[in-house]
Amino acid sequence: MYNEEFLNMIKDMLGDEYNDYLEETSREPRRGFRVNPLKISIDDWKRITSLPAEKSPFAPNGFYNTTGHGIGNLPEVRCGAVYPQEPSASSAVASVEIRPGMRILDLCAAPGSKSTQIAEQLGNEGLLVANDISRKRSLVLAENLERCGCSCALVLNSDHRMIAETYPGLFDIVFCDAPCSGEGMFRKESEALKQWSMDNVLFCAERQNEILESAVQCLKGGGLLVYSTCTLNTIENEQNVVRLLRQHPELSIVSLPHDHTRPGFPSDVPTDRAQRIFPMDGGEGHFVCVMRRETPSESRLPALQKEAVLPKEVRDFLDEHLVRGYPYYYRVKDTFYGSSHPLPDTGRCSVIRPFVRLGEVRSGRFEPDHALAVSSWTKLRRTIELTEDECSAYLKGMTINHPAPKGWYAACWQGMPLGWVRSDGSILKNKYPKAYRIRG
């Protein structure tokens, strides 16, 4: 399965545990998920779920999926109450304390596992800038943040240097889950295994170092830089940390607990304060190092973008359907957005989504967006609870025979919106986005 050069590297790293590594990686990978507190508490989730699971040690709301198969089509995932995630990948966000009101940057954010976990901890109070350089992947990132229900996430699609230029010294915490050689994903992603070579490891390390330079520029004095990878070698992990600290003596490594992880490999800086996870530890593999900026940074607070005045048709719909409105509204052509945080100027960055897409005005009529239905900012006044069969039909895009007064409703599973329906009095017309529908 693995080439000899890779195995020799692992053997040098693990010594007596080498055979344990081989034995573990011969088994099926462990699956996991998080329960989203923006949508439901763990206690409430336990009362309603039939999903078999075991607690994961890597995050307070993390669990092992013990079903033996994927859960992406389950209603609890489709409504955002549960987010599938490889168990050890949740360790990076869990390594720092995130408080409501913080400004946080996720610099290499797609597909959104860490961004959604950050959003859960912010609780819709603060600012999350989630960026990815790939436009295709950043669209997936926006979709996952939408389903999570976050009302304070600005999704960008820009080069890391552009982000640093736009937001110098702004953030309390910068997450840099840099693109890596993916050695911790070999069981799940055969393509990562096929592409592995020492040349690629060295290439990834250089690229990571460049991205880390931008991450440091975005960090405010006293702020934290969380560097993580899903790879195992020391070149992309400890050695990159050593190089970064030599380039930036204003950074110091923060000690992380090792109750369920192991320390980083030692070096001439205290990289043993970092966290490592190998497949034998209950996850596919992860490295996390947290660094604090000990000196002030050159910061520049961005200007705030002008808020929009809502047209009557938009205001009337929101007043009818939302228990509480959004503090801030913005407009891009005929599309309207709502947020719980002011929209900062985005400079030359490419914007994928400025917070929650509320909907657009078409021919003088407001058409609500899916994101408005699944947002956690506010409860909706008009809802319809779907039966199990209706829920299955809804997620497949089918119309539903269900008498209700005419108008728009949030179609719900266990009280949590899955999306919109529109009633003609006897039939619910399905407004679940076609791209999200379950096939077959």
C-alpha cells in the first residue's frame, strides 16, 4: 500500500510503535461528527437521535460515528444539527479558547470543518473571515457555513497575501490549516497516497511557510496563531514551526495539553508543546501548534461598508417570518444579506458570500433564500413539522400533500428548519435547493 520511502520515514518517527501503526492503518478509518450547539444542545440531540455514536476525546461536542457508513443524507446533517468530521481534525479548534465577540480568520478554510467549529463557539457574536484560494472549494465552504447557521461569517476566495494586505493585525486568532501532503488521510483518500513523494513534502513545506508569513501579518498583538496539518512528517510540522520562529522572534509556542494526544517531536525550540495525533490515538492524524504574538502588530481597522435600506417587499417578508431581525443588512444588486456583525471593507479580495443570503427581489416580489431558512440567528414564525416520510420526500425534492394556509413556511425536522416550502392550501411546493437534493 505505502511506498518504501514513506514507510522508512514512519519507522524512524515511531520506533517501537511502527507495527502498531501498520496494524491500525490496515483497518477501516474511524468516522466522526460534531453536534452543532447553534442548532441543538448535546442533551437535546441525545434525546431525539437514533444515530449510534461514542464520545470522541478531541472536542467537547465531538463523537465517533459507529454506524459503519456515512451519514451525509440524514436529516440531522441536512438541517445543520450535526457536521461530519474526521475525529482528530476537531483537535485544532478545540486547542484554543474561542469567546463570543472575537475576530477570527480561517485562512485556508475549505471545505469548512474548522470554520463551522469556530462558528459554533462564536455563537453568532463576533466576526469570522473564512477564506480559501480555490473558488470551487470556497463555494463548498459557503454551503457548509450556511447549513451550520452562522450569521457572522464572511466567506472570501483570495490569495493569502491579499488577505494580509486587507486585514493586517486585525484578528484575535488566525487558523492556518495549510495545504499539506495529507499523510494522515491515506486511508480515506487514495489520491493523497498516489501523490506522495519527498519532493511533494518539500513543496508543501515551502508553500506552508509562505502562507504562515501572511497569517502572522494578520495577527494582532497578543493574538494566537493556530498552525495545523493532517500530515505526519516533521518537515511540514515541527521543522516549519522552527523556521517560522526563527523568522518571527515575536512568536512563542503555547503549551497544549496531551491528555488525549501526544507531544510534538523535540527540536531546538519547544515544539514538544505542540500536539500530535497518530492513527493509533483514535484519529487519522493531525498536528497542532499554537503560537502567541508577544509584541504589538501594525494594525489597520478596515472601514465598514454602508448598510442597505430594505425595500418594502423585503421588510414585509422579514417582519412576517422572523422572530427578530438582523442587526445589519446589505445589498448586492437585487440580493439582500443579513448579519450579526458589521461588514468590513473587503479591499481587493474576492467575496463569495457576505454573511447570510436572505433572498432577492424578482419582479417586485421577494424570494427568500435557503440560507435564511437554516440560519440560527432567529427562529421563524411560520413552520411545518414534517413526518419521517415527508422529511424523506422533502430532501429528495418532492412536493408534499399537506394542507396548510397559503404562503411560505420553514419545513422542519425535530423543530429545526431543513429549508423552505410554499403552500397553495393543500400541497407544499418544495423549495429545497436542487443542488442539495438526495438522488435516488
